[in-house]
Amino acid sequence: MRLHRLSITAFGPFGATQEVDFDALSSAGLFLLHGPTGAGKTSVLDAVCFALYGAVPGARQSPGASLRSDHAPVDLPTEVQLELTVGGRRLEVTRSPAQPRPKKRGDGFTMEKAQSRLRGYDPERGWHALSKSHQEIGEELTQLIGMSRDQFCQVVLLPQGDFARFLRSDAEARGKLLGRLFDTRRFAAVEERLAELRRGAEARVTAADERILALAQRIAQAAGPAGAEATPVAARPGEPGLAEAVLEWAAIARSTARERLDIAHRVVAWAEGRQREARHALDAVRELARLQQRYEETRLRSAALEERRPEHDRCQKELERARKADRVAPALELREEAERAYRAASDGLGRARALLSPELRDVGADRLAELERKFQQELYALDAAREAEERSARIEGERVRLNREAQADDELIREADVWLADWDSTRAALKGRIDASQEAATRAEQLAGLLAPARRRLDAAGRRDALATDVQQAEERLTGAREQELDARKSWLDLRERRLRGIAAELAAGLVAGEPCTVCGSADHPVPASPGDGHVDRATEERALAAQQSAEEARARAEQQLGLVRERHAAAETEARGDDASASSTVAELGELVDRLTGEHAEAHRLAAATNPAREALTAAEREHTERLEQRQQAHGRMSARTAAREALDAEQARLEEQIAAARGESPSVAAHAERLTRRVARLADAAEAVRTEQDAAQRRKQADDRLSDAAFRAGFDTPEAAAATLLDAAAQRDLQHRIDTWQAEAAAVADRRAERDAREAAEQPAAQPSAAQGEFETAEWLLREASSALAAADERCGELTRLSRQAADEVRRLGPVRQEYDRIARLAGLAAGTSADNERKMRLEAYVLAARLEQVAAAATARLQRMSSGRYTLVHSDARTGGRRAGLGLHVVDAWTGSERDTATLSGGETFFASLALALGLADVVTEEAGGVRLDTLFIDEGFGSLDDQTLDEVLDVLDSLRERDRSVGIVSHVADLRRRIPVRLEVVKERQGSSVRHRLA
């Protein structure tokens, strides 16, 4: 990395723009940056760091501090611009911090955000923009430089005070500095990760032990008294031996529980035997008591049966008489039925005679039948008179109909006269409607010819406006495609140029030992070229070329699409103009024209559509005119016919009235006279039938009396009334039979039970005592239940202990791999943390890595320290422990004059300076190698030279001057006056009232 130019504006103590030409200062290899205290020497280095990383070194980046110069005008923005070459690329980075600026409108200030810009230089294209993103620029520069901000400030901007403190500091302070420079956070993360894994494994082991202890507690609860005989588990979760102790304690509890189970089995067997003996004794006593009670019950039932014997005999006699009376029951029922029929016939005869006239109420059936036949013949004679009466009623209806028809014809003639009076005016109006409809049809055809072109113009105007937007969008797409094509072409040309610059490495990749080179023809390839930073291969260039060609094709398609859209837009514009090519109508104007023509056309079409209805109306009116003339003529003819019909009806009506008057007699009409005769005939017929029915019922009643007397005599009864009094219904007979059967069944049962031998023998023995036997049995039952409960509890306890012991064994088996993993992780974590006994020096992993880096730094620093000290001093790394602290980051100096090794804190001021300078240069070499071997062509060394004598100063300057051997330039930041004499190329920082400024002093 080489710095070329630095521009500082309104930054720190610099109120105006200051330019620093590093190319001119680096021409001599060694230059001096000097000036009075507070002038801004360190601010120049801050500006370099700010340009590269967007922040100044950490010690000066305090919270709330502003980078803007207090000397700068309010309208001059703070800005730092640095031009440098890094990774084979020449870049220009410009940064502005967040700063206040005057408001564009009104008074006061507004805060402007920080800005960053990155440009690259190409010999063909010159400077071109690369990015404006803070993040992209930071990542790009960090990747090219290969160092973080802290590493850059320690390697490129060598702060001697920091390294002097580094020499005198303890191992912890050295570890913090080296950790920032070499980024050993991943090793610290490994330590933390191992510690986290150890805590997690420890938690899993503790959780497993707690589960085992929980099972032990459940085993203790399940074991009950059996668990009290074993020694309880005293180990705590996480302690070794807990699992084995729990398993041993569980085995003892299971053994004790099994012994108690065997004892419970024996107790249950004894209780079962006692319970069986008590059961047999109780059953025997209960059987004796039952037989004695049965014998006593039989004796009592026999006495009660003898008491009910008279009632049994009475029921038996009563049932026998009722069954004899059942043989007379049919005759009784027949007599009762005949009596009911006779009473009904007598009642019917009385009702029929009441409807007859008084002189006919005592007449016999034959006389009544004779009168019925007489009145029936008279009724038949009235049929012709009824027909005449009905014809007379119809004649009256026909006369009414003729009057109604006459009124209708009169109304028709009046309507016809009125309609025919207006016929001429109606015909003229209909012909006028036909003429108006024909004129509207002609107007509609004319408007249709104008409406279609207007609509086409309106549609074309709409397409024209839409295509105008499409044309604008197509032009924007074409502009974007052209810009993309230019960017792709620039990218391809840049990659092609970079490939051509590194083509030697690409050709060298194809060289084969012993085969001639395709360029020079030599078969020897002593030093083949190697790819440099940012090397571009052929595939990358071809991808860029393909991207450029694709962008070119996209641009061509965009141009073609724009041409097509423009053609369609022009065609739509021409069509929208129509016949009037001088002016272009808007969509709104054409819409109004179309709406007006559409309305006029719709109105004309509506009027034209009335042509056929008007013609049909005229035809209908002419047809109605003819019909009304005919109807009026026909009405006059019907009036003459109705006059003749009325005269004929009057003559027929007079003849029928004479016939009806002779037939109806005193009745108001023939029909009424016939109705009266019909009622008389029906009453006579009913009375004759009632007389005959009453005579038949009297005969059947007499016959029933004879049959009843005969049946009562044969059944053994003196009179029918005696048989009727003895008669019982079926329910009463069933009740008597049930009483008899019940007594007989009870008598048979008592006889059977009196014949039982075991009951008689039991009655001869002393009275049984079942309560005593029951008490003995209940005692045996209680003992058996208690023994069974104890057995069930013991069996359940054994099962539960077995199950819980199996769970505990499973937990112990699962704990084995977990504890092994914990032991392995704990050993690794303790080794990495330096707390393990295997780590003899108690050195942490991160400290171990930093110790290796410190050893490399000490070796690199020794090469320069020996030159600065004339071969006297050598820096060595020490991993010895001091006091109670951990080892790993000790740094000692070996004095060749005395041969002793001592701590760097014992060096004098001058010795500390050149030792720290050697350490800084050595650290720069190691960090540079760590960063990937990035070449550092510009270095700055800040202060400390005032503590050296002339000889040591010359030796130090010789060492610094030797850094130019690889075209490296070194800038010394100091205010020592003697250095201005020794170093001719200088950059002076002058402190002034209006702000500091820089002046170049070149040899």
C-alpha cells in the first residue's frame, strides 16, 4: 500500500483545504513530519485513518467529539480525500463526517449525514466512480489492505508511546493489545464455548442425578417400613457414586419387601382356613334354625286353614247353584231382547200415528195402505201440470233475455254512431304518424353514417393517449438499456485491460516443464509469472463480454420496441384526426361528439321504429270501421226479430196459466200441491209399517216367555225369577273358584310340610343360636380381609419397587454417556481455561496463541534491535509464571555485555525507545504477514526520538533508512530540532490564528 496524495478540508486544526503530496515526500524514502506542539502533526495521520476507515484512531475517537475544524467557515464542509495504490489498484476515497450545515431556507443549521465516495483510475478511461456506500467502501478497502483499523494504527502509524507501555506492562495488558492486533477472538470464543458446553453437560448430569434422587425418594415412599432398615443415600446431585448408592439402597429395599411378602402369604393361608371353618359352622346353625322355623310355620298355617273351612264350604255350594243358573241364562237374554224390541215398536207406532190426522190414528194397517195407494195415483196425475208450470217460468226468462239483448243492441248502435262520426279525423292522424316515421328513418340512416367514423376517431384518440405513455416508457427503457450497455462495456474493457496486464501469469499457468513456451520458444521456465492481486482470468473476461453482448441485444430490442410503439402512436394520431388533418381533437371533445350523435341517432331510430305500428294502427282502424257498419246493420235486423218473438211468447203464456190454475187447487203452485201429496203418502206408509212391526214384536215376546218358563223348570228352579236371582256373572264365579282353589292348595301344602321328617327332628332339638356363629364368622372374615390387604399392599410394594428400581437402572444407564461426555468436556474446558492440572503453566488457550505470536514478534524485533544497540540487546519471549499469575506473555531482554536476561521494564528511556521501535517494526512485519503479505510502502513513526544520543540516533536512522531498500518510505513524526538537520525532506505543520497549514520542504 502506497499513499500518493492527501487533501484535508476543515478537519481538526486545519481551517482551509490543505494538500499533502506523499509522492514528493516519499521520493527520498525518509521524510520528517514536524511542527510545534498542537499544530496538527497527529491530525495528518488521523486524516489518513479517517479516509481509509471512516474513523480516527481509538484513543482520539471519544464519544461526542467532532472532527470539524472550529477555524473553518460555516459554508465550507469538512472533507478528507486520499489517493493511494493498494492491491495493484489506484483508488481515490473521499469521506465527510456527519456535520452541521446552514439551512437552504431560513436561519439556523441542519445536520447533514456522513458521506463516502470511492473512485478508481484506469489508464484508458481515467477516474470513474465505484461506490457511494459506506459499507461497500469499508469492506472493499479492508479487504484490499488486509488489516482492521486497530491493526493499521499499530502497523502503519507506529505509536511509540503505546509500545513503550507494552514493554513495561503486565501479561494481561499485553494480551489485550495483541488480541486486538491478531484477532484471537475465535480462540476466546473456543474457551467460552467449551465453558458453555461444560456448564450444559454439568447441568445435564445434575438433572440426571436429580431424577435419580427423585426416584430414590419415590422408592423410599413405596418401600414404607422396609426402606427404614437400609442406610439412606447421602450423596448430592453431581457427586460421583450417587447412582451406585441409589441402586444398592434400592436392592436392599426390594429384598426386605420380598421377605415381608412371604410372611403376608403365610398369614393369608392361616386366615383362609379359619374363615372356612367358621363358614361351615355358621351354615349348620342357620340350617337348624331354618328347619325349626319351618316346622313352627307349618303348625300355624294348619290352624289357620281349619279356621277358614266353613267359608270354603259356603263358596263351593254357591258356585254349584250359579253354574245351574247358567243353563237358564240364554232364555233370560232372549226374553229381555224380545221385551226391548216390543217397547221400541210400540214407541215407533205412537210417533207414526201422531203425524196422522185424528180420524186416521186408530185405523188399521190395511186401511192405511189403501189410502197410500190413492194419494200416490193423484200425485202421478200432477206431472203434466208441473211441466206446464216449469215452461211458464222459462217463458218469463226468455222475455227477460229479449229485453237484455234489446238494450245491448241499442247501446251498440249508439257507440257505432259516435265512432263513425270521428272516422275522418282518426284516419288523417294515422296517416300523419306514418309520414313522420318515414322521415325519422331517413334521418337515422344519415346519423349512422356520421356516428361510426366518430367512434373510430374516439377509439383512436384513446389508443393515441395510451401509446404516448408507452412511447415515454419505451424511451426510458431505451435510456436505461443504453446506460447498462455502457456500464457493461466499461466493465468488460476494464477486465480485458486487467487480463492483458496479467496475461503473463495466465500464459505461465499453461507452461509444462521441458516443453517450449508459446511466446519465447524457450524450454526453460526459471521464473514463471504468478497471478497478482485482482488477476482476471479468461472465463471472467468472457462472462463480462457475454454480459456486454446481452446488454447490447437488450438495447437493440429496446430501440426496436420504441420504433414499433412510435409507429402505432403515429397511426393512432392519423386515425384520430380523421378528415380534419389540421387539428388534433382531444378524447373529451371526441367523446362529446359521439355522445351527441348517439343521442340524436337514438331519438331518430325511436321515431322510425313507429312506422310499422302506425301502419298497423291504420289497418286496424279501417277494419274496425267496416265491422262497426256491419254490426249496426245487424242490430237493426235483430230488433225486428225480437218483436215477433215477444208476441208468440205472450200467447203461449196465457194458455199455460189456464192449465196450471186447474191443477194446483188451493195450493199456491203445482209444485207446492205435489209436495203436500208426497208428505201425506210418506206418513201413511210409515204408519202402516209401524203397525205391522208392533204386531210382530208382541208375537216374539210371547214366544220368549214360553221358552224361559220351560228352561227354569228343567234347571231345578220353581220360577224364572228364582233362576235370575241365583245367576252370577263370570267374574263372580272366577272369584269363588279362586277362593276354593286357594284353600285346597294351602291344605295340600300344609299336608306336604307336615310330612317332612327333618323338620320334625329339628323341632325336637334345642333352639338354634345363629348370632353367636355369625359373630365368630365375622371375626374370621375380618382377619382374612386384613391379611389380604396386607398381602396386596406387600405385593404392590414389591411391584412398585421393582418398577422404580428398573427406572433407576435405566436412568443410571442413560447417565453413563452423559457423565463420560461431561468428564471429557470438563477436561478440555479446564485445559483451555488454564485451570486443569494437566496445564502445568496455567496458560489459557488465547494466551497460548498470543504467546506464539509474541515469540514471532520478538524474533522479528531482535533483528533490528541488535543493529540499533550495536549487537548488545536481544528480545526473547518468556512463558515463565511470575507470582501467582498465569504464564505465557512474558517479554525479556538479553544483555550480551553481561549475559543476563532481565525484564524489559528495567530498560532506560533511550533503550526503551529503540526497543519499542524495534518491537513496533517487528510487529508490523508479523501483522503484515498475518494479513496475507500485503506490501506496506508507507510507514509513520510517532515521537520518542528526543530520548536518544547522537550515536544511537544515527543507528536508529540507519535502521529506518534500510527500510527504503524495498522502495518503502518512512515518515517520522517528531518536533526534535536535530532531526530537521538530519532529514532534508520535510512536511512542516504551521500553527496559525486562522487554522494550521502544511508546507513541503523538499531537497
